[in-house]
Amino acid sequence: MHPPVLPTAPAGVVEETLGVAALLAACGGFLDAFTYLGHGHVFANAMTGNVVLLGVDAATGRWSESFDHLRPILAFLFGVAVAQGFRLPRFRRWIPEAPIAALTLEIVSLLIGGWFPKGVAGTPLVLGISFVAALQSSTFRKAAGFNYNSTMTTSNLRIFGEAVFQRVFNSGGIAAFEKARTFGVICLAFLAGAILGGVCTAQLDNRALWIVDALLAALWVRLFVALRFSQQQGTAR
């Protein structure tokens, strides 16, 4: 029997492929659909709405309501801080691969969230998803050489539109085509994830999180195998 074929690229390259970006974008769309349909019509991934509503409630003196919007913002900022902490030299000795560490934390968090019974107050789940959304978007930033966002689609859609315009009017050439293709795939993956998230949330309630967890677990295995292969290659040299 022939041994299984292992990836030929290190984890740092694998994590920036279009396939990985599409899967992460699908997870981002899934989680937004989950919180919107299952937990108070809020978008735990996108902070723009929370910032606007925080300002509106503060301006009208509704301090209790404004605090409700402040909490997911703080959870998001905490996720950003944790993602950056993984890259600090003092932690690299124990956490050599930040993407794998971030995925591990995200998988564990969503696995726990899926155990919450139906009817439990949505605030802990929304805060947890805001945290993992920041963790994911701060860790995975590149796809096929382009900067992108795996948990929100506004900037991705704008870049896609710009690239299509440049391609149509022949001002961008092949580079514009590649950018349009990359961001078109990412935006469609986000939409597909949102559709899947809507269907699963309606059927499974909080257990729908285990569906997206399975996708992230598959990605974790992919990156881990790539990392081990890279380490073996380095040892062989």
C-alpha cells in the first residue's frame, strides 16, 4: 500500500488558500444567520450595528439598552486581543501556530454553545460568537494573496465590485480577474453559509452550532497535517 499523500505546503501557506477562505466565510455567514434567527435578530459578527445602536441609545438616555450593545463590542475586542496575544514572542514558545490555536479555541467555544438548551437567554451565546468571530477574522486575513474578512462580507463585496469594474473596462487585466474570482467565491461562500445556518437553526436551535463546528474541525485537521508535514520536511533537511 502506498502512504497517504500529504500536503506539500506548510500550514502558513495552506491557511491562505482560497479553499480555506471560502470555508471560513461560510462559517461566518452561518454564525450570523444563527444569532439573527435564534437569538434576538442581532448580528454577532458585524459590530457596525452595535456601535450605531450604542450611540443611539446613549443619545436618548437609554443606558440599560446601550449596555446591551456594548457587551458584544467588548467581547469582540477581547477576541482581537487574544488573537494578537497568540503572536507575541513570549507565547510563541508554547503556541507556535496561532491559526491552529485560534481554531482550537473557536471549536471548543462553539461546541460548548451547542449544549445550551433551547430557551436559554441568548446573551452568553451572542457574546461567545462575537468573541470567536474576532478571533477568526484577526487570525485568518489573507486569501490567494489578498486581504479579506472571513466573518463580515461588506468589504469583500466592495472589493469584488471594484475588481469586476476594472476587469470589464480593461484597466486591471489578469490581476483584476483573479481578484474578482477570489472575492466572488468568498461572497458566495458567505451566502451559502448563511442559507445553511438559517435552515439548521430552524431545525436544530443551538445544536446547529455543531454543524459549523464540524466544518472548523475538518479545517483544523487540514492545518495540523500541513504543519506536521512541514516540520518533517524541516527535520529531513
